[in-house]
Amino acid sequence: MALVAVRRSVPNDHSCLFWAIAYLAEGPESGGREKARQLREVCAKDALEDPDPATRALMLGFDSVGEYATWIRNEFHWGGENEVLVLARHYRLEVAVVCCQSLRVLYYGAEIPGCTGRVMLLYTGQHYDPLVFGPGPEVSVAEQQAKLASGDASREATALQVAVAHNEEAARRASQRRAKKIKCGGCGAILDDNEAFAAHCGEVEHDDDFAYDCEMVEVVIEAGDGLPEGSVDLTSDAVHTFNNTEREPLAHQHPTPVNVGGVLYPTLEHYWLAAPFLGQGSRGIAEQIARTPTVDEATIIANGAEPNTQREDWREKRSELLMEGLRAKAAQSDVFKAALVGTGEKMIVLVSTDPWAGMQAPGGIATGQNNVGKCLVALREELRK
């Protein structure tokens, strides 16, 4: 009867090699951090007790076996080929490592006197998992050792099928586009972020039991599938993206002084940092920001201000205040105006982690309200008229 190869899972941490070998040599219940530490100690002592420590250190790539022992005892360091060899001798087992990257099987410890059997590990290039073999997925560890020791010629081909399946799944996941979204607990609507959820709750009526509950969900788009309705492909030729840096003429941080409301700010970023404090009782903070020479210093002042010093209508007035600043910059800077008009008919997107101001797409699906980009497009239309 042909053997079935089953991949079992061990924790995806720096000790996965030790977890996986213990699983196969001692059984599923043997794993744990203490067992991993014990096997690390086995490797350390094996090096320290070598009769030719200088040669051993050279083979290990360390100045001394003592240095290696200290290194392998650190639970944040991975095990590799040397540790496979040591643990094969420790358990008197031949260890076969199925490599996903090369699609080869490497054998360690066949020459061990009194070898009691063979075990197999799957190595993905970053992680080790145990492979067990038998007539079905419920095969025990003891059964799979005996089966492998019998020399069944199908073992390599069966193990390599698992490696191929892993590679195919890894390629599929790599081609996916992902994004974290907020799902409304009342109506199931999918929103970009917390701010979009708050706006949704203010615009959409829910039933009387709705308690503003929501949950984080992951949206996954497979390769070849279209983006969700309303999504933006930031790599499209129809989209002009920019970051808020000094080198970008459209950016707030571009070193262009701007006079807004009779106050001269070193950059539009200074104005934007001061905008929440432009109002009764808090103008002193805005004036302090305007007098600050650098964006970093202005940011420190703005972030250090007490929340109650912001104008009460800040959230409602943000877009209006932003447009006021952008219009002033366009009226006073030919460089900014030319850069804006030069975007043609493209959608403009500020790439930013600020979900109100811009958008980002770390998982391939852009999220964010992009209000800066929207205001720039509106201003571009005003300039053309």
C-alpha cells in the first residue's frame, strides 16, 4: 500500500527545528519550550565535548566552541544542518530533510551505529515541520518511523509532493492582495478604517440594539480577480501618487512659504499642523507653530498640545481649512500650481498612513479616504476654470 505523507505543524518560532525533531522522536506531546531548551543544550554540549574543538569551531563558523555553545543556547537563534546532525546522533535516528526550495531530500545520520529508524522534516526555507507517513492521516509517530525504516521506495516522491503543494500554496498567497478592514456589526458594511466607521454610524440608521460594535476583518483578492468596487490601484497609470516629503511639489512639506489668513507659515505643513488650533482660546499654539522653523519642531508642538485646545469643529471643518491652505499655496507658488496642473486628468493620491488624509496599500488593496488628494483634484478643476 502506498504511503500517505501528512504535514504536521509545530510553532512558527526560532525553535521550530527542535520542536519538529522532538515531535518525531518522542511523540506529539513531547514538545514545549523546555524540550527545545534541552535539545539546544544537547547541541551545545556536543560541541564543547568535541576532542578537536579548534576544527569543530572552524566547521561551525565560530572562533571557539564556547562561542557556538552560547549562540545555540539563545532561543532566538535558528537551528540548521549542524543541529540536525547532532540530534540525529542523539536520538539514533536518520533524519531526512525535504527541501521545498531545491525539491531534494537530504539525509543525515545514516552511518549512526544502532540507528533505529528514519524521520522526515519539511523545510520551507524559513520553517521546519514534521512529516509523518502511513496509510492515512491518523498514522502514529511510531508507525511512520517503522514504515520509513522499511525502505519503501515511494517515500521521497510522496514527501516531495508535500513540498510541491507548499510551494504552490506559497505562490498563491504571494499573489494575493490583502487589506485590513472594519466590518460594521449592525449592517455588515465593510469600511476602510475606524474614522470611516464613525462616519458610517453617523450617516446610516441601525436598529435599536446597535451598540456601535464592529470587528477587524481581512479582505483577500486572489490573483486575476478585480479589486472591490470603489478600490484604487495605486500602481495604475491613471493615478498620480506622491508622498509628503520635501522633494514633492504637491506635498505639504515642500519648502514653499505660504501666507494663510495673514499669517506666514514656513511650509503648508506648518499651516496644517496649526489649523486645529486656529480659533478662540487656542490661537497661541497656532502662532507658536507658525514661528517654528522646521516641520519636526512644529510637529512636536502640535502633538504636545492638550486635546481640549483644539477647535471644537475641527473634524467638520478639516476639508474647508485644507482647501483654504491649498488655494493660498496655488495663488503664491507657480511651482506648486504647475505641478498640480501637470497631473492632467489623473486621480491624485497622497500615500500616507493617515487614513483621513491619504491612502496606503501594504497588502495590495488601497485603503484610506484620501481627502488631500480629493482636495487637490478639486483645486485643479478650479484653476482650469
